[in-house]
Amino acid sequence: MKKKLFALGAAAVLVFGLASCDNGDSNVIKLEYSGTGSNKEFNESLFEDFKAARKAAGDTHEYQITYVEHGPDLVDSEVQDWVVGPDVFEFASDKITALYEKGALARISGANATFLEENNSELGRDLATFNGEYYAYPYTGDNTYYLQYDKSLISEDQVGSIESIFAVCEEKGLKLGYELETSFWGSAALFTFGADYNMTFDEDGAVHSIEADFNSEKGLKAAKALITIMKSPYWQNAMAAPTPTNGLIGCIAGSWDINTYKEALGDNYACAPMPTITIDDDTQHLGAFLGGKLLGVNPQRAQGNADRLAAAHQLAIFLSSKEAQLKRFDDQGVAPCNIEAAAEERVLASPNVKVLIEQAKFAHPQTAVPAAFWTAPNTLTAGIKENTTTLENLQEAIDTLNNSIKGAK
């Protein structure tokens, strides 16, 4: 019952304030924070805001926050021992199952859960939920990718479909960058025509069953779409800002690269939702994941110290607040999942947020993902690239893919 002990929240402690902390000095609370290396300076500025806010609220404690660098997509594998792991850490939404199984996520209850419930979008709340309970604080709701392109080379009315993009590429001798050989992109393309998976869990959070229909007609159309794109002379397995030096007209690129692409393209930068593709007279937007980044509170590091655990929750709450999310938007261009922050005029005016709103209508929520879903699609795309998977044996290939996904535990 180890995980259930780790799931104890700290709401009662927060209601009555923070008492002394057993960190060698009763007035000092030491915390370790894990975040992206490139955002270290920005995050450390938020730590100073947190300390000032605590002081303004009458908290007399001194907070010492140490920064360690683990990417949100790697923290679950890079942290080997959560007893000495970070108190608060950034993680990508699809990592929630693995982190729960490691006992690295404190359950969020009481006043903390009320804060989360009242301040975040439906997507943010969904991403923070595992097996019916809240286990993280969402702080972005835009972890997706879409078309980012050079509008001096292709117009807005030409970027709506793969077919029209490739036609312009043919005319101008350019290519579209789309990293289908990497599972984060290639796997989501399998959702294009409605094929999907469904996972159920037991009361301890372990995977109970996985159902999938990627070998259905819907999955077959998606696999045909992969062949159509990857066999085009105008496709390139690349993710880079489309500049004259790399021969790209545009790129299916992540929301996290917005500022890099804007800097490279200047006034020629533009963006659009995932283009459509037509297979067997059926036209759909190419599939994409839509997830977010969350803050987990690690109960193992506190080792039963309720004050340290409560302080970790307070830090996570502050870093996921409206004010912090708006500062991230201003600094990095990432879209908030806080309801009030997302409704700010400057946020809604962002072309990237407008694209995100449109793409959210068809993108696949990136929550718990079967383990094999990150490997099985790579086998499919590798076969297409090497010409061992063709239209003639495609059904056999997706039967194998579907069985692999369903067998993941």
C-alpha cells in the first residue's frame, strides 16, 4: 500500500500556515526544484517572486530553493531515487502514469484541489487527473505541434492541406519538414481518421487493460496517409525553422519552438493548424497530441515532514498561478491553462493561441499513453522508409502494430 501512503495531501497544513521545519534551522525551508535547463533563469526569477509573496503574506520562513535540470520529458527516467529527488518538478502530461507508479506524485486534496479545480481549464484539469484524483498542478495547456511556415513562400489559403502544400513545394523546389520517424509525431498521425486506444487501471493505478483499433479501416487510412506523405519527394524528416538555407517551406513544429521560429523568420513567420489529408475520399486533419506541462509534488523527499511537503505544494501552486502563467506567456509564448490568464486580451490576440484553439477541436489529449505507443509506430514508419511496408502488406503491418499496443503493460 506504499502508493496510497504517498498520496496523502497537505491541504490541512496549508490552511493553518507553515510551522517550523526540520531542515537544521527551524526558520529555513529547503526545497529542490527540477526544471528545463533553458528556463532556469526565468524559473529562478519566479522563485524570488514566490519568496516575496510569502513574506507579504506574513510568512517569516526563509526559503532556499535549489535548481536541478531535468527536462519534463525525461524526469521520470533521469531521477533514479525519489527519496532524494526534487520536491517539485516539471513533467509532460503523458508521464503521469509512470510517475504515479514510482510514488513520485502527492495526491492533491482539500483547499489545494479547490484551487486547481476553480482556476484551470477543462484540459488542464484532465491532464492533472489520474484514476479519478488530482496528482499535479497544470501550468501550460499547449504542448502540441502544428504548421509553422514562411508566409513569403506560401500563402494562408495554400496551407490547409498536405496536397496543396506539396503542390507549392513542387513549384518552388522546397520541402515540408515533418518528423514522422519520431514517435511523438508519427504515433499521433495514427489518430487522423479516428482510430484510438483506451486504457483502464486498477485501484492502485496499475494498467488493467488496453484496447485499440489501429488495425481497423480507420487505422488503415491513417497508415496510408503515412505512406502518402513519406513517399512524397516534398517531405523531409526534419524539424527546423524554414529558412532559405535549409530548403523548407514550413515545418510541423512544437509550440515550445515558437520564439525560435519567430526569431529565424521575422515578419515572414506564420502558423496554421495541422493540415488535412484526403485518403479514400475521406478528408481529415492530421492527428496531433495536445498535452501540457504540469508540476508534481514529490512526497518521498519530504520523508514525513509535513511542513516541507506543505511548502512544496505552496511553491507548485504559486508557479501554476495566473500571474506565473502570464509571465511564461510573455517570456516564452506558451499558452496558459489558467482560465483568467487564457482570457487575457494579449493572449487571445496571439496567432499561436488562435491556432491552438482551432487545433484543440481535433487534437488528441496527451494523458496516459500505452508504453508500446512510443515504439510500435516507429517500426511502422521504419518499414515505410525502407520499403518493406507497402500498400500490399499494410494490413499485416498495422495488425502487428495494434497487437503491440494492446500488449503494453
